[in-house]
Amino acid sequence: MHRPLGPRRRCERPRRCPLLADPTRQAQLLQVQALDTRLDQIAHARSTLPQHRRLTELAAASDTLDVDLALAQTALSDVEREIAKAEADVQLVRDRAARDRAHLDSGTGTAKDLQALQHELVSLARRQGELEDVELEVMERAEGLQSQVAQLTDRRSQLDAELAEVTRERDDVLGALDAEQASVRAARSAAAPEVGDDLLALYDKIRASAGGVGAAPLRQRRCGGCQLELNQVDLARFKQAPADEVLRCEECRRVLVRGVESGL
């Protein structure tokens, strides 16, 4: 663990004495910041995967489809029962007409009885026609419902296949993000001790209240955190500051790390 070089100097300004840290430690802090930023990006990517949104849409479509399919299947079952009843009704009339015709053809019975059979056969023929019309109408409805059930069943298969594919894509992406996250965390764990507990504590405190950015490079006299250019007073003070003084942006209060491109 690195420690500040030399004894702390007495602060000559009325403000609090700044934290002191070797420039190497300060430079290492930017590496920690870069790793933390990447971890934040990975977390954001995990929570905003397009596959998450698509799976939510597919789940809603699946629920709606399940309801539609269940209603269509229930309606088809009801119509199939109507068909069975209509067929049974027609068969009863046919059986009755067959018995009457057989009796009439046998010629047995009185003339009045035979005449009554003839009238009944006419009525049965009319009744059979009516029942067959009902049966035909019900069968036509059944065909429509069968087509609807077939279409919904096919859509169910397509939706299940898409759900499986999108789930696989999501899991693949999450797997890659998990692997990268583990690698970045390991690198962060290795880099953090090089920063030092005091500087790292300051950085973590700032980062928690500054949108995830606790340290930024000072480039061309501009803060890499808030992107504001230093005023002349701050610029003059920064130029006079020792190399091991930890600078803070007067606007966003982030740690500013000096480098060859700082413009000081």
C-alpha cells in the first residue's frame, strides 16, 4: 500500500488542508475510475437489454394468445356437441321413417293406418330436411372454429419458438456481460490498493454523489468531469500546487488528476 510521501505540510490557506497523494497514486485513481465506469455501463446494459423488452412483449402476447386459444377451443367443443346432437336428431327421424316405410311396404294394417303412415312419412321427411339444415349450419360454424383453432395453434408454436430464441439471445448476452463484469471487478480489486485508502475513500464518497464519476483528468485546463474550463484564479492556484496535492474541481468537486495535457 502506498503512503503519502514525506510529512504533511501545514496549510497556509484559511481553507482545509488538501489531501496529499503521490502522482502515481493519483494516476492510478483514473484507472479505477475507468473500471468503475465500465462496471456501471455493464450494469446499465444488463438492465436495458432489448431482449428484456422483447420478452415482456412476447409474454403479454402469449397471455393474450392463451386466452384466445382457450376461448376458441371451448367454442369448438360446444359446436361439436351441437353437431353430435344434430346428427342424433337426424338419425332418429331417419330411423323412424325407415320403420314407417317398412311397415307401409308390408301392406299390413287397415287402410286408415296405412294412410296415417303416409302422412307421417311426409312430416318426417320435412322434419329431416329441417334438422339437416340445422346440422349443416352447425358444421359450417365448426369448420370456421376449426380453422381459427388451427391458426391460433400455429401462432402458439411460432410464439414459443420466438420466446425460446429471444431467451437464448438474452442468456448469451448476459453470459458475456457476466464474464466481462467478473474480469473488470478483478482488475478493479487489483488496482484499488495502489490508490491508497485515504484517496480511495475520498473518491468513493464523491462518486456516490456525482453520478458515478469521482475523479477526472484535467485536460487543456478543462475538468474532465463537468467539462468546465478553469477560471484564471483556479488555474493560478493549480499551477502553484505541489505535485502530490490532490486537486478538486471548484465547480463539481471531483478529484482532478493532472497529466501532460493538463495545460498547467
